Amino acid sequence: MAREETAAVPPRSHWPSFLRGGERGAIFARLSESDPLRLGERSARRLRERWLLIDPDRAHARAVALCADGAASEEPPRDLAAWTLEKIDLALEQLLRTDEENERNAEPPGAEELSFPLLTNSLMITPEQVRRVAVAFNALEPLSRRAFFELLVEGRDVLEVLEQGPWDADGLHDHVTRCLGSLGYPVPPRQASLNTRFPKPRKEPQ
């Protein structure tokens, strides 16, 4: 008599110990104290990957809150890393939406919206203007934000940025100047092509 084959039952998922306990406050405290999900590091990296100007500390704090809420109310995910990334992306979307709404309604900026060292220290933007310029920057098309991040935030060599991006020198210049204008640093329009001065490197055939 042939043995009946039974479908494999996937193993039941469980929350890791630092996400157990049920109480949102206790989970929040554990995530804030030791950061076992590396939410600070992952939030900062996700901001760079999406080319967004949001203070990393704000993104981290919102991600911690969402992960604590999720662990207290949701079923354990089968892929904790993917679940964590979803919470980080949700945190960023919430902050973008909140900043846009507050700026549109002319709400006074809160304390967390006044502190953003990249803007206040590096670009010497006054704290009262941080939200306004961040909202303007984040509303730009992703390609412009990418150009700004790669060239000015990450400090890559211009030829490297040209080689790895979809632009020539003229396009890269126009994207970056658009970003600078959103931050209150208008740049005069380009008067001539930069493609001869900064030729786009040719990729070697594989």
C-alpha cells in the first residue's frame, strides 16, 4: 500500500523575544533602548536609498513606534526583515504626509521639526525654515533628489555619478540646481553645455 504524501506545513512564525510581551509600552522601551532591529541604521540607510530629506532621528523614532504597535497587535511575520522595512517605509510616508499637511495649513513647526543638523548646520538654514525647504525638496522628482544625494550628500566624484546615472553632464547639472533652488540656494541657469568639460564615461562591454 502506497504511503500517502502529506503537504508540508510551513513552520509557525514567532516573534523574537524582544518583540514579545503584548504591552506596546514595554516593546517600545526595548526597541528604543538597545535597538535590536537596528532601526536607527536601517532608517538612515532607507532615507539615502529613497533620497529623502527627513531628519534620521525623526525617522528612527517613528519607526520604533510603528514596530512596537505592530508587534503588540499583529500576527508574527514570516520574514522579519521585510516586515521591518515595511514599517520603516510607512514611517517615512507618514512623516512626509504630516510635513506636507502642516506646511500647507501653515501650522507652527514643532520641536522635532526644528532640528535637522544636515540642513541647519551644513547648509545653515534657520530652524524655522527646515520644514518648508524639506517639503519642497521631497516633492521634487526622484531623479533630481538622487542627483543631489549622490553628488552633494554622499560626495561622489562627478564622473562616477555620470557613469552610474541616466544623465549627461547637462542633465546632472540641471537636476542638482533644481534641488539647490528648493533649498533656497538659487543657481543661475546654465549658459552653455557642460558635456565637453565633463564627458559621460563609456561603460566597458561585459
